[in-house]
Amino acid sequence: MKFETKAIRIQTKRSEHREHSTPIFPTSSFVFENAEQMQAIFGGEEKGNIYSRFTNPSAREFEEKMAALEGVENAMATATGMAAVFASFMAHLKKGDHVIASRAVFGSSFQILAQTLPNYGITTTYINPLMPETWSEALNENTKMFFLETPSNPGLAVVDLVKASKFAKENNLLLNVDNCFATPYLQNPAKYGADIITHSATKFIDGQGRVMGGIVAGNHELVERVYLFIRRTGGSISPFNAWVLSKSLETLAIRMDRHCQNALSLAKWLETQPNVSNVRYPFLESHPQYEIAKKQMRQGGGIVTFEIEGGIESGVNFLNSLNMLSLTANLGDSRSIASHPASTTHLRVPNEEHLKVGITEGLIRISVGLEHIDDIIDDIENALKW
Ligand SMILES: *Cc1c(COP(=O)(O)O)cnc(C)c1O
């Protein structure tokens, strides 16, 4: 089956009601026919649901689809994207372990590695994801994992997955890739050798700004560890959210096609504007990693960034002059969103770290939605004239 078909047709078993659309299972626990069955399921001799913190059919459907779409054996759904990223660390690392991480990762992921994990004896060295020749300098005898994000949020750095995988294999590291910006439709890190793939499903996978969720995907053994961590510590997804996300996957391909088409048009238009510089979009020929993006991504994604002339004041005026685009802390929505990373998502990352990953004071990030491209450009054109 092709991507679109899997995203639509993978479904939990129909119930006795013969429903066409997938049912939802909002239940905390599951009943047993008798004490013998209860014992068999608890003992693991028989497969079956016990309690929704462990497994739930709505969550399972979403997980099975995500594993199939990423081309891996299994997946575990979580309450949020950060629960997924955190579980991907905690399930595979222990006291004394060391992580090599791209400097260009999501703000909260950066904070987990920089501030939370050191309290538990797990340390991180940040590398420049665009300079593979320097990565080995960060290695030590306890390095266990290489964590990166591509394209990165919000700088849109594209990391070479072939090189990352080669580096991880040579040094016996687990390669953990946050694939949130690309979605499984545009990029499958496992194809290049990634061991663990994490997602914030809150973004393009939901696609309409309704629910939160996350995914950790990989082979059976790695996902089993994540499963045990989540089942014990409680970061499980709610059945309702899993159901929404599973339904959302049915339209992921068609939505991403339009997000990408609108984003590329907007990026090309922005490049012609006088008070705008540094327009970034992975599929613009001017993107420094254009060749890598073309090789590992099906299309360029739904996010465009640019630098507005005049720094922080211009950035604020631009946001205040928009009529249609939303000012909100999300991305990957059908509604276009404008944001200013330096004053929002990256507010808690120290300033010198901002500059290292290209987050300047005038950087604007547009999550290009599904409105008509003419209306998106009109609104941005007006706001640029403030
Ligand atoms: C939003 C985001 C996350 C965190 O996901 P939540 O669902 O907000 O917890 C992680 N990684 C990236 C790249 C993101 O954009």
C-alpha cells in the first residue's frame, strides 16, 4: 500500500456495529470475561487491553499508522510531543550516559538536555549540525545517543541524515531524530538509518490546532522500552486525542501538499521584497542545504522564515500589522501563523545560543496554512508596509 492508502485504511478491528469510520474508545479500563482471562491477560499469556494508561485501541490505531508511515516496526503514542522526546531520552539513557545533540533543536528539548537531565547524571554536548567534520570532537566513552532535528525549529537548518547515520553507526550511538517539521509524508529518517523517530503530533499531524500528542517510533525492542517508561510514568495519550490524530492522518498527504505549495510560493515572493532578507525555505535554491533537502525530503515543508529589516522593533510592528495571520504559539495549523521566536519559544534559551542557531532579533517564522495563497501574501504584504 502507498502512503496515502495506509494513512486512510489502517484501522482497528470493526466492532459488532460495523461502523465505517473508526470508533473511539473513551474508557479508563477494560472488563474481563472471568478471573481466568484476567489472570491470562495480566500474566501476558493472552493479549488484551487492561487499562488505558497501558494500551487503548484508539491509541493503538494511531500508533500502528505512524509506525507504517515511518516505515518502522512499532510506535508509542504520548500525551504531547515533549512527552515523546523526554521518553525517548529516559527509556534509553541512564546515569553516566552522554548525549551529542544538535544545537538547533526545539526550545523545550534543549532545556531537557541542558537543565533537567544533568540532575540525573546524563550530560549533553551540543554540536553544530551543519559541520559533520566536527561532530567526533564531542564524543566521549559514555556517548550513547545522537539527537537532532531536521528541518530545525525555527531556523530550518537541514541536517544530512546520511552523514548523521554514518556517524551514529560508526560510534555505536542511537540516532534519535525529531521529525516534527517534515512529518512522515515528507521525510522518513529510518530510511537513512535513524533508530528512534520522535514527533510532536500537535503540529502538522493534527493539522488543525485541536489536540496535543506525540509519537516515538522505532524497532520493537526500542519501542518496548519507551512503552514501559510511558506506562509506568503516565505520559500516555488520551483516547480522544489519539482518535483525532488517527483521523487527521487520513488527510495528511493532501494537506502537506498544499502547505508545501503555499510555503514555496510565499518564500519565492518574499525573496523579491525589499525590506526582507535571509528568506529560508528548504526547497528554495538559495537555502544553504538545498541539495541535502532535495535528497532527503519529498517537499520543503510548511514553514518559512525571514529576517525583517529593523530588528526587534520592526518584528513587533510587523506582527501588530497583520490582519489575518494568527499570533499564536502553534504551527502546522490550517490557519497561517506568524511568530517571533526570539521573544517566544526561544525566550528561555540563553541569547548566545540563539545566535549560534541563527535566531536573530528580526527573525519571523511563518507557518503557512491552507488559506488561499493570494490572501496569505496580501496580509503579509500589508504588514510589511506598516
Ligand atoms: C512543538 C514541538 C515539539 C514539542 O511538542 P508538544 O506537542 O508541544 O509537546 C517538539 N519538537 C518540535 C520540533 C516542535 O516543533
